Amino acid sequence: MFNYKLCPLCSFLARKIKNDYYYNCLKCKSIFLDKKKYVSFELEKERYLSHDNNVNDSRYRRFTSPIANAVLKEQSKDSIGLDFGSGTGPVISEVLKENNYNIVQYDPFFADNKELLRKQYDYIACCEVVEHFKNPKEEFKLLKELLKPGGTLYIMTHIYKKNIDFKDWYYRQDPTHVFIYQKETFNYIYKKFKFSSLDIEKKLVVLKK
């Protein structure tokens, strides 16, 4: 039984990946890190502080542009948005505010205003965040609840594909990346949490309530 653990998303059995500390769920196909290998809160924060997330950096803006562009295309300026996991450099919020959009920031490390989690939003931007979820079942439940009826959840994360060498994959090398998704994982989330639609385009995942 040591080679199996329960998936933190769907609670089904997950098999240990050979010679690794990650497990692959047999049902939702998620890949998650053994809790024993989680870094501490302090080390995780230190890791995020080491990122050079300058909101004026053109490369950083290009990197996050799939979400910003989707919001600019699909949401009106009257909509209220939440940048969930905004980090040290909330570039998506900055781009949207430059275009006169109304968006607020929440981050458990750098903008821990829990009052914002008691409101609802027309859209939520979640850029390079979901791979850090230690309890994805509760996190996605919360994200769904934070959306107004018909609201949209924009996610950006690198989705694992079978042709990627997992052991040497850059995404797996980050010790704070504890939960990794395949397309099947997002299909499970879409059905389990009863979103009305799911669209996946490369790293951009869009779920509508």
C-alpha cells in the first residue's frame, strides 16, 4: 500500500511514480507530490520572493498575456474581477487596470485579505497558481463559489502530456509545484464542480459557472 495514496482532488487511488516522490491518480490523472516533501510556508514564500516578477517587464507581460487578453476580449469594464494568487508582481491586474478594468488582488502570502473571499466576482484570473494547490478539492470549490452565476474562471498552468519526460520536466523541478494537471484532470474538475463549460487552449484553461 506504500506505493499508493489517495488523490487530494478526487480521493481515488494514485500510484507512486517509480523512483520519484510524485503519485499519478488512476481516476482524474492528476500528478501530485508526497506531502512529506512539501516545503515549509517560510521556504515557499522565499521561493516566490526570488521570482523577478516586475509588472513593467515586457517578457513577463507576454508570458501572462493569454489571461489578460482573454479578459479584455470577453469581459466588460463594468465587470468586477479577482486576481487569485496575485503574487509579488500582479501583472494581470496591472494590465487590466491600465485598460480601466476593476480587479482586486488576493494572495495567501502577499495580499491575504480574506474579506475578498466573502464576495463574488464576474471573473477570476488564476495565473500560475493552481499547481501550488495542496488541497485542490477545497480550492476549486472555493473558486466556483467566488464566481457570480455565469462567471468565468481563467487559469494558466502548464498541462502535462505523455510525451514529456516527467523526471526532467522544468515544471516538476519546482518544489512548490505540488499538484500537476493533465487534460483529464480538468475534465474531472469541470464535471465534478458542475461548471457549464470547459475550454483548453495550450496553457489557458477557461471554466464557466
